[in-house]
Amino acid sequence: MKAVFDELGIKAVNSGACWGSAGWLPTEGRELITSHNPATGEPLAQVAQASEQDYETVTAKADEAFRKWRTVPAPIRGEMVRDMGNELRKHKDALGKLVTLEMGKIVQEGWGEVQEMIDICDFAVGQSRMLYGNSMHSERPGHRMYEQYHPLGIVGIISAFNFPVAVWAWNSALAAICGDASLWKPSSKTPLTGIAVQNIINPVMDRHGCPGIFSLVVGRGSVVGARLVNDKRIPLVSFTGSSYQGRKVGESVGGRFGRTILELGGNNAIIVTPNADLKLAIPAIAFGAVGTAGQRCTSTRRIIVHDSMRDTLVKKLLGAYKQVPIGDPIKEGTLMGPLVDTGAVQDMMNAIDRIKQEGGEVLCGGEKLEGDKYPGGCFVTPCIAAAKNEFKIVQEETFAPILYIITYKTLDEAVAIHNDVPQGLSSAIFTTNLLEAEQFLSSVGSDCGIANVNIGTSGAEIGGAFGGEKETGGGRESGSDAWKAYMRRQTNTINWSKDLPLAQGIKFYL
């Protein structure tokens, strides 16, 4: 741990507010929060939370930085992001391990998350030369019409504990090449990873003469979070979290006519048809449900299986679950680490009680793991439960490794069950039947923002736009044309004639 902390500049007490390479704000007189290792319960380090005045200092600097940065040509902005990606490459091992130490996901997933950061930097570098507008024909003689995109301003990024660094990169890399500054409020459950990322990128900003383009504010949601959401200097807020909190953010930002990118809850299902290849389906289900201890917004939570396949599928899943090594996430070979804290464990236990109360049956797992091998009180066994889609607990997202088994008779019924939840993030079908696959991907199929065939619900690539519908919020991040959310669109008309014809043929004489 010491080597990781030394490489990433983590101290016993860290500042929680920064305005880039100009330096960190002082820690004196600030309230401290302690970050714990969920695998052991041990304290890792403390972070000084930003005050309202700290927030004002950082935001004013970010606004000043944006006004200069927007004048820099986009391809040159891309060179800075290229440099950022290279710095992340240098520190991939250490940063991935810090993600594991602070959040609890296995080290393979920690490294994978940092690789997402590197990938989106590479994507953004290319995108910096492709911020395309459109040209269209005017109905008026001697006129030219076109559209162009301009930098928007400061992008506020509020990220969640489960992806403590990747989501920041999805937003900030694209925001930077679009000419925006970023102001990041990481989760108070994972502040050290935010400190580490800021330490990595501060020299990059210094080299490129753009201090303040990436800024960090660690603090209470009621203090800095509320200020950020209601700050008119921040035209776009990207929020990742629960649907409950996302609704509040959307209402507050919308009330001041700001924009939001909302990445909220998921209740992701996989349909398993009689034509499924179970050699593909079983590992995909297991990774989707058990990976990150069920703490991904794309985690698989419901299996909708044809009733003729139900017993076979459950038997194979039970066998797979018995083989999942649970323990210290930093050790190679571990496939499931702890939940993020004891509160998450209690939420899982409460959900299991509700499953039983509503008439469901726990088929395996759902126990707390204790003893010398499982310190910290955050380890559990992944749970499989027989349930009905209409159960209230099934309609909700429980951020834990609970997998519901639901049966169907016809594909139309399966799709109806699949769509009959408030959330709409990720979805999948396992089938070797082309007609079933095409129906699932059609307008009468999955209502989610992500729909897959013969791969699971979890593990999206950065090349496609990421996000979902309904109570998932409708936001899109990462690839495709998601960059447009970070810019303002402008329609331009140039009259190069010597006349002044009006649109729609209107005659107006003076």
C-alpha cells in the first residue's frame, strides 16, 4: 500500500480542493473524512473536505481557465488529452490498485477501469479533429447555412463510488477537447482516487499551460454538491448515482435552465431462450451478477428464462456460484471482493428479507461472511433467488449481488417482463435464433439504452454511447456522438447577395 500511495501522492491527510497545477488548498480548519479499505475495515487516509469558500475559489479559477481554453484550437486541446492518457498509462498499475484498496472491486477490474480512462483519452484525441457541424442549402438565393459547435463552459461531474475514476474520464476527456473546463466532485466514499487522479494530471496541465481545466472538490453533498448543482456558471452537470438523487439533480439544474447528463439506476435483465448457448450464457450471467459484487449500474439483476430451461439453467448457475473465490480483492484469483461498506451489506440483507416476505425463495447465498478471512464486515455470498417480476423488491435496484430467476412461456411475454421495470439501462438476450435476436433489438424489443445479443449486460466499450432510458435518466456518455452534449450548437446564415429576401417568401416593404 505504501508504494501505491507514494507513487500517487497520497498522504495521511490530503487536501480535498484543488484548482489544478496552481496548487492544493490548505487542510487546516477543514472537516476531515476518513477513507476505509472495505476488505479490511482499516483506515487508509484522511481527506480535508472543501468549504463553501474553497468551492468558490476553485470554481472561479475553473471559469477563468475555461475562458482561455475555449480559444485554443481543438486539435491542440487533443494533444493535451493525449498527454493525459500517456500519464495514466504510466500509473495504471498503482491507480488500479488504489481503486481496489478504496472501493473493493477486484484488482483486474481496478486495472480495467484505468484502461477505460486511457481508452477514452485515445478516443477523445481522434474526436478533437472531428467536431463536425453540418452544411445545408438555404431557400434564399445568395445565402449559405451551416451549423457549428462551440465550447459550453464548466462541466460539473458528480461521480459515484463504484466507478471512482472511469466516469470522470468519460466526461472530462471529451469536455476538454470540446473546449470546456471540468469541476469534479467524487464520491465521499472514494475520495483518495480523486486525489490521485488530480495528482497525475496536474503536471499535464502545467506542461500545456492550462491550469484549472481539471479541478477537484471533495466535500459534503449538502455543501459543495448543492453549490455545484445550483451554480449558474456550470451549464452542464453530469451526475452518476441513484434515480432518487438524479431526479433531485435534474429538477435543480433544469430549474435554472442548465443541462444534465444523468446516469442513474439499472435493473438489467438477460433473456435466456431455448435456443441459447449455455456455454456462453452461464459465464456472462455470473460476471454480470457477481462482478464488482453486484455494484455496477449495469450489473445483471434479473434472468428471464424459458420455463423449459429453468431447472437446467439454475443447476448450472448454482454450480458456477460455488466456484466463485471470495476474499481479498487485491489478490490475483479473487473473483468477488467486498461490498463498499457495512451499510451496503445491510441493504442486501434487508432486500433478502423482502424477497422472502413477498413469496420468493432464496436458492443460494445471501449470507454475511465473517471470521479472520473476511475482516471489515463487508463480505457476503452472492445470492440467487426465485422471484416474480411484479415483486416490489424486484422492481427496485438493490446495489448488491442478488440475481432473480423469472420464467416465461413466449418471447413476447419475456420482452414484456423485461421492459416492465422503471429503469432502462442495459439488457441482453442469449439465443442462436436470428429471428429472436432481431425481435429483441427492434422497436418492439428491449426498451433499454443498451441491448446486446449473446453477451452480458455488463462491460460496455467506450466506442459506443453509454446510457439508458426511463428512470436511468436518458443521458449519454463516452463514445459515438456523446461529445455533442459538451458543446452548444449554433446555426449560421450568411447572406452573400446584394438583396434581402425573407424566409417563407414573406414580403416586408419599408
